[in-house]
Amino acid sequence: MTRDQIFAALGLEDVNPGAYAGGWLDPGGTEITSYNPTTEEPIGSVIQASLDDYEQVVANSQETFAQWRMIPAPKRGEYVRLLANALRDYKEPLGALVALEMGKIKAEGEGEVQEMIDVADFAVGLSRQLYGLTIASERPRHRMYEQWHPLGPVGIITAFNFPVAVWSWNSLIAAVCGDTNIWKPSSQVPLAAVAVTKIAHEVMAGSGFEGVFNLAVGRGSEVGDALINDRRLPLISATGSCAMGEKVGTAVAQRLGRSLLELGGNNAMIVMDDADLDLVTRAALFAAVGTAGQRCTSLRRIIAQRGVADQVAKRLVESYAQVPIGDPLDDSTLMGPLINGAAVETFSAAVGIAQEQGGEVLTGGGVIDRAGHFVEPTIIKIPKDAEILGIETFAPILYIIEVEDLDEALEVHNGVTQGLSSAIFTESMRSAEKFLSPEGSDCGIANVNIGTSGAEIGGAFGGEKETGGGRESGSDSWKAYMRRQTVTINYSDELPLAQGIEFG
């Protein structure tokens, strides 16, 4: 699809409002332009929300929440089901917009929209399963149980690399839980956020609950700071760098709010001598090269036993040479550009630092001389004590480290401050089970004979250490968007106290 076809299908204009509060506002902020990272040409622009616009968004979210929280959860799920159907209708143009604006290939762009659809379907089922526990009371003729109530308006801050999917992880589950949402997307990809909000408005129009899904495109120093410091928002869910998460987490904690943080990854794959190297090659290629290395779950480090390290490197170098790099909207492309020029500079700097610290570039390492922000996917063999290994570079750089055995591999694997996704490739049950044991991977996601990227939505997504400790999407992550209430009912005519206390 062309830019004009995408805009026509999604109802986008050359200049779009970036503030939605149950209806589109006429925002008073400055205009920002979205650029195509493939060509460096402007795609369209968005008028950002001012602080006054932000106040309207929050006030509308509060007003809508007061009514939305009282709608039965299965009814709330019905609205999410309608939104899932609308996303199915818009999958192709919305996926193409993600590719156009962010630079991930078309298949990944459509995959991101499919992830939104899957999360919506999950949330619809969840709307009938917001369960509590029945608890045995020590007092006679007392019943004790716990129940869950909607939390309130939720602030959602998303990063550029997943322009639409991460919003759905939060907003659709929060919506069935009875919360309203305020979305502050990355300023690198504002058009995708506007397009999704238009789809949500189309679904909610006339329902009286148009204010469930709200939008505030704005500067981090203005709208972002207002969001994280706003006591009216009991939960802030933020996806981004570890440095950004530290700022968000600190601000929210100071007002005793809740934060759900999904931050840096720096993910590793351990390859044992008995691994299926065909599987290793395929898994590592997608995890390291997919989205041009700009996923939080991208593969950054391969930790290989010496017996297979050279074979793994050789296979990957050969595979990298066959990766088509170019326009992400071209079906034959497997790797698109980095998001902007600053990302290219960071890539080049990291390659230089790795070489200074004893790294040997096996393939890649350069910037591609063409329009757009293209770099060569890079493999660097490097000593295990190189300091660069502790830094997550959001680019297609893959480090290969040789180790003697699994114990050394785990020491290297866990020796970074991030803890998102991890993998081991082995045919040994003992090695796999040790990797999954308390003395194994310290990450929130641990895979055996599967790469680090491509998590399914049914499992809770998130990591440990500086990755933030939050969980989104599947399992019981819905509890982050609700408040727990313990209830005790006395149906006797006496008033016994707990712990056998006698009073009076």
C-alpha cells in the first residue's frame, strides 16, 4: 500500500489532532512531523496536546470511569470484542502504517496488529473470569473472601518499537477490568496512535463510553511529566529504556502510586554442545535481525560452548549475508531501517567500543550508504568480560561469547543488570532443567529450544532486575489494573474477634 492509500483507509489527514477526550479536541500544542525512517521523508504531522488539553483528557477519563466501572465486566468485554472485529477489518492498512512509520517489515507490522486482536480476544474471555478467592474464616458463622474492583484511569506510555501492540496489552485488559485509559505514545510514531484511537472511537461512538480510550500526544517534559506525577492516575504503565523507567518509577512511587514497567532487555541465548544448530541458526536470525534489533526481546548475546561456538558463528555469518535489507513495505525485505539518525550513531559507537574492548567483527559493522537509516546487521565475537556486554544497544548487533560449560554460561548470562528474555538450546534434560531452576536464568521469560523473541500473549510478559518487574498481557496480569478487597461477612448474632482476643 502507498502512503496515500494507507491514510485514506485509516481516515488520517496530512495534519491530525493528537488529543482525544471522548471526542477529538482542537489541541493547543506544537506540531510534530512523523518521518519515514526508510526515506527520511515526512509522512504527516500531529498537533500535540497542551497541558490544558491534558487536563480535559484526565477530567473526561475520570468522568467516564465513574460510569464504566459499574458496567458488568462481560458487557465491557463486548465492547472490546467489537474493537477486535474492527482491528480485523483494518489489519492491512494499520500494519502497513506501522511499517511505514516505524520501519519494521510489513509482516511484522501486520503481526503487531494481529497481536492486538489476540489480546482483545483474550480480554473478552477474561471479562468473565475476574475471580476472587474464598478464604476459610477462623470465626464461626463468618464468611471471608476477596474481590477485585476497577482501579481508575490508567496512564499508558508506549515506546516507538511497538507503536500499537503494547497499548493493547494495557488498554484492552484495563478496559475489561473497568478502567479508562490515557495513552501517551512515542513522539516518533504518533500517526499510529492517532489511527488506533480513530478505530476505537468508531467502535465506541454513541455508546456513552467514548472516554474509555483516550489519547494525549505530547512532549515528555510536559505531558509525560504531568502524567507520571498525576495523583488522579493510580497506575502508570510505561514501556521504554531503563533510564526512562527509573524516572517514571521514582515519580510514581513518590506519590505512592503504582507503576508497571517494561524496560530494557539485553537478552541472551545459551548454546550447548549438543544443541540442534539448525534450530539455533533460525531462532537467532529472527531474534537478532527482526525489527532491525529494535525489540526489547531482541537477541543481543549468544553464549556458546567452545565445541560449537565457531560453527554457530559460521552459520550465522552465512545467514546474515542473505538478509534482504530495504523498504519494509516490500514483501521480500527481512530487515528495515533503524528509527532515526541518532539510533544509527549509537549503533556505530557501540561497534567501535566493542572493537576497543577486544571484539572482532565477523560480519557487518557499517552504515549502509543510501537514503534512510540503514545499517548492516552485525556479529561480533567478544571476550566475556567486555563492558559493552552490559549495555543494551537498540540495533542489530549480536555478540558471541565462548564459554567452557553451563555454569560459566549462566554466570555470563546473569551477569547483566537487565532480565527480560532468555533461551537455551540443548538436547539435555539436565541442562534445560538447570536453566529453568532457581540457579538458572534470572529473567522473566525463559525458553528452551526457542528464541528470545516472539512471546505469546497468553503468558505474562515482563522481566526482572532493571527490566522493571512488571507483567502485561496474559496469565493473571489483569490484577495490576484492579484493586484487591478482602471482605468478611458475619452472619451470626455474636461478635468473636480474630486470634481469640477477648475485649471488654
